[in-house]
Amino acid sequence: MVASSVLGFPRIGANREIKKVVEAYWAGKVSAEEVTKVSAEVKKTNWTELKQRGVDFIPSGDFSLYDHVLDHSAAFNAIPKRYQGQGLNALDTYFAMARGHQANGVDVPAGEMKKWFDSNYHFLVPELDVSTEFKLNYNKALEEYKEAKALGVTTRPVVLGPITFLALAKATKEAKEGFQPISLLPKLLPVYKQLLTELKSAGVEWVQLDEPILITDLGAGFESQYASAYPELVSVAPKILLTTFYGRLETNVNFLAKLPIAGLHIDLDRAPQQLDAAVAAVNSTSIVLSLGVVSGRSIWKTDFAAALKLVEKAVSALGQDRVLVSTASTLLHIPVTLANENKLTEEQKDWFSFALEKASEVATIAAAASGSQDSKVASAIEANRASIAKRRDFEKNSDDSIRKRVSSIKPEDYERKNPFATRREAQKSLNLPKFPTTTIGSFPQTKEIRQARAKLGKGELSESEYDEFIKKEIESAVKFQERIGLDLLVHGEPERNDMVQYFGERLNGFVFTQNAWVQSYGSRYVRPPIVVSDVSRKGPITVQWSKYAQSLTKKPMKGMLTGPVTILNWSFPRVDISRELQAQQLALALRDEVVDLEAAGIKAIQVDEPAIREGLPLRRADWDAYLGWAGNTFKLSTAGVKDETQTHSHFCYSDFDDIFPQIQRLDADVISIEASKSDLKLINTFKRYGYSNSIGPGVYDVHSPRVPGDAEIQERLKAMLTHLDSTLLFVNPDCGLKTRGWKETEASLINLVNAARWARENH
Ligand code: GLN
Ligand code: ZN
């Protein structure tokens, strides 16, 4: 029989239960027991739903209150010294690592967050050095296995694999130059062995070890570590399913097939072409091949016929018992269920499938591949055939005027008329001082703002009442910025529910969900819009707000847009046409918006592209193609303006080393980047490459409520000034302030302005 499997499930709850309870705990409103209770309910629902849907291998141990990599660090005692001896209990230490802690005399910043592979999920980077004493503080996989078992559900515990864990880690500040976390593998293995031994004694049959690092270019370099570590683990463990996802293994499959593992999982959603090589590699072994044929990254219904073709190919070579039908990756990246969507049309609902529906898909495909005679299976297959056919029909609709506009884009449409040096002169009309201070765009999205938006949604507030409310918010944001002395102002983005959704709602081609949340980091969830057809602008999007904000002040107002690549990467894209074509359509819409903002008197316009890097393919061989079109679409969206108009862009990350020439090629007049936690490595990169345009490396971290002192910001500026041309430097936070409260925002920005004043006096 071909069994079905799910590699991981969203842990936020169908109604965002975990966000609610965790945030209430942070606010001191509920106890730790309440958090445990709500978590148990969410896990129970997930497990029982998967069981009811007929999934054979159900994950456990993949639940998390914040991040699964952080869970792993905490469980393995990889807790940086700054969090120890602070008098915090285990749960509060965990949250301190996640988001910093500033209360009762304790003041520690959060750990560094990074994007998880090529997704919009962020993990907390483990910090290791030779003094790290790994030990098993708790065995989450075992606890959850037992928890599920008590509910009558047998699960396959999920554990982050040792090599991926070390590969994702970074050295602590105290570590010796040249220290490589992977060198700790011999010290780490005994703890894994303890964990796995405990699972085996509890009767666990299969354990899933996630090793996604294998689909990156780094993977091949770890061949010897895999060869030495896994035989040791296998000797004490339940049957190991080693999973790889988000991409292709390439030749790594050959050394993996030599490991004494019981199963290997490959992603056939992202890389269907790797099936043959994988089958060939495991053919003469007894390894079970788990086929990821149901996407964990896209919300489109799986085409059963196409999936079955792949499955049948594997079955004919390996036999039914050596093939699993699985989700391609964890389902963490997609919403919980379509059942909570009441506003999608029936036609639209029929196109999609979210996590629970994908679980049913694996069960059905597995049953069909097993030759099931069940009439329910036959009718599910037939229903799928019919709905895929209907979708193909719909996909034939295209907007010819947009397609034509895209195909007539000329090379000069990508370029500003003059080089930066000339534009810089023209932009003196903005009258910015040296070390201009600015912010990334958003100000706190307060309870009042969210309530007003909710009331508008329910019809309790009319459009015009809501607009008045937003105007007041803008006015107070402008006054605040003038009062504390910021130089380049923003309107604060109060009108935006989300930086992508807001634009999607004002463009043709998108559909929206009510409840389709996915975790971005910690308790921060996003609700990505879905691109379903050709994209175009319905009319001006932000112009009225920017214009209004500018009318309130003599200082320059920066217009604020989300870039084409980011809109695309943070939406669920179409899978029937290329991402490039979708991004081009978006870029043309944004270009029109940029030109309209300029015409409305806005002299600085920021087009945020925080997601360009996360969209970078996981294999270097694919980079040039991606960076080519992605960079071009950004340029296309911004190049339509005069020299006098200052274009800005913002990136939420700090890894530029390997994509630097592409950042320069974007040719934004000013870029702001995340820098407060990257130990100047990043600034070095800009210096080394001789970046020629203006740059605002963030001077403090916005992901934590902690307030940076003036001296701390001054130190950052001082360090930056040793590396960068002072006349090109902007002073700004790392990112937007929407998730922060006003109290810390005010205090932090006042300190930021003071630090810039200090720089003006001293440099
Ligand atoms: N302008 C956006 C904001 O300030 C940018 C956010 C982002 O890049 N993630 O919120
Ligand atoms: Zn950002």
C-alpha cells in the first residue's frame, strides 16, 4: 500500500488562537498554564483533523509558540549567555531570545532573525561557540508524541536535523575568528542520540529528521558529516525519514542513498525533474521514497492526474510499500483551511486548497496509487479532474492591453534619465540636512486604527468617516515627526491593513481571503492575497494620502509603495504563467502610481523591496535569471520620474555580500537596510564594493519593543562613519514601526534624532 504523509502543519490555530494567547501572555493578562492549555487544544484539533482525513503519517513536535528553530536551540541548551542568570524562567527566557526582554532591571536584545530558506517565514538564528554546552532541556518531539498518543493519534515526530541546525547557526560574538558551528557536530550528536533513544523507547516507529540544507549549494559540502553522523543516529533511533524540501537535491541524492536511513523525502512540487535520479539512487537499497507531490507553498489545488503520474512511476520501480505520497514540505506556509472562507465565490473556492484540504489530497492520491476501489476515492479523483479542467479554462482569459504593454517595454524604460551624481545635485531642492533622519514608512498600527478598519468592514463606519479618521492619524503622525525633528517625513501608512494586501485590493487580478493567515514570525501573521489573473491598476492608490500629508508640512513627504517583487513574493502567485510576467504587470501598475505621486508634488518616493532577497533561488545556478527580471521590474517601477525626484528603496535584511552588484544596479537614490544587528559586516560590504548612492543602514532593531539609548545609536553611527561616506548617510530605524507601540516608538525616534544631531556636530 502507498501510505500518505504530511511533513508539518500550521501551528497558529484556525482562528489564530496561538497569536491571541501568546500576546495576552506577554501583556501579563494570562498565565503560562493558559498558554499550555490553548496550545494543547490547537494541537489536538490538528492531529484529529489529519487523522479523520486519512493521513497515515501525521506530524508531531512541529508545534511552536514562536519558532521551531528557536525551540530547538532552547531544548538543546544553545542559549546565549546574555539570557542566562537573568532570573527568567524557561518560558520567559525563550521569549527573551525571541523578542528581547526589557523589564524589572533586565535589558537584553532579541536574537537575530533570518528568512527561512526562500520563504517569508523568519527563524531565530542559533548562536553557538565552543563554550556552548548542549544538553537536552526537554524533548518536545517525545512530549508531543505522547500527547497525541493519549488522544488516540499515532504520529511521526519531527525533529530539525543536526546538520541543518548547525548550518543555519552563526558564531557568537565571543567565538574565535574562523569558528564554524558545524565543528560542534561531535558534541551535538550525543544529545540527538539521547533524544532519539527516548523516542524509540516510547515506541515511536518513525521519526522525521528535516535536513532542508541539502537542497542548497551548501549541502554538498556536508557529505562527510552526513556520512559520519547518520549511521550513529540510526543505531539508536526509530526508523529515520530524512526529509529535504523547497528544492532539488542534485547529486546529493547519491550520498544520501548510501546512508542507513529508512526513508528519504524529496520535493517534487519545486523539482519534479529530480524523481528519476532519486528512484535510481535508492533502487538497490531498502530506502522508502517519500514523494512531495502536494505543494506546501502554493494554495492551488493539486492536479491529481499529474501527481499520480509521478507516483506511479516510483511505484513501478520500487513497489507500493516503498513509496509515500506526501506534502512537498511542511504546510506551515499556507493557511489552515478553506472552510473558514465565506467571501470567495464557489468558482474561486474550487481552485484552491489550504492545509487541511491538502491533507485530504495526499490521502486521496495515496489511496488511488494503492489501487483503492473505494467509490469515494474514485469520485474525489473525478471531482479533481473536473475542477482542474475548469481552472485551465479560466486561465485562458487574459487582458490583452496589459500583455501588449508588457511586450512593448523598451530597455530605456528601466533607466533613470541621468546618473546618480546628476540627480543628487537636482535633489538638493529637497533641502535635507547632512545625516537626514527618516523612517521606513509605517507608524504603530494601534488598536484604534485596527478597530476603525474593522468598523469600516462591518459597515459601522462609512467610507467618509473612515477617511476622516485616517486623515487625523496622518495629521498626528506629521505633527509628531515635526515635533521631534525628523527631516524626511512619512504619512505613517495608517490606511494600510498590510503592505501587500492594501495594494492587491486596489489592483485588478487579485482575490482575498478572510481568514487565510500564515505565520511570518512569532505572533506576526500575514494574509497573502492570491494572484488569479492579469494585474493592472484600477486607479491612483496612495496619491490622495501622500498629497494630504504633504499639505500639512513644509518638510518633504516621502511617498510609500510596495515594490513589484515584494507584492508578488508575499502573495500566492499564479502557477500558470511565469513569475516574471506577473512582476512585470505589477511593475507597470506601480510605475503609473510613482509618476502620479510625482505629479502630485511628492519629491521623494520609496518603493519597498524587502522580499527581493528571500525570493532568491536556493541554487546559485538560478540566481542570474531571477535577479535579472526581479531587478528590472523594480527599475521599471521607479525609472519614470525626473532627476529631482528622490527614489528610495528599503530592504529588510542584511545579507548583501553575494548579490551586491544587483543592489547597485537598482540605482535607487537612497536605500535603507537592516543593519543594527549585523555587526558592521554589511557596512563593510558596501564599502568594499564602493556603493555609490545614498544609504541608510538601520540604527536600531524594530522587531523588539526595547528602546535603544542615544549613546547606543551614536556608537552605531560612529562605526558606520568609519566605513561610509558621511555625505551619503541617512539615519533611520531598521524597518517600519507598524508592529510597535507609540511609547517605544517615540522614545526610540527621539534618541535617533539626537544621535543624528550629534553626528552633524561632530562630523
Ligand atoms: N514601508 C513599510 C513599513 O514601513 C516597509 C516594511 C517592510 O519593508 N517590511 O512598514
Ligand atoms: Zn523592513
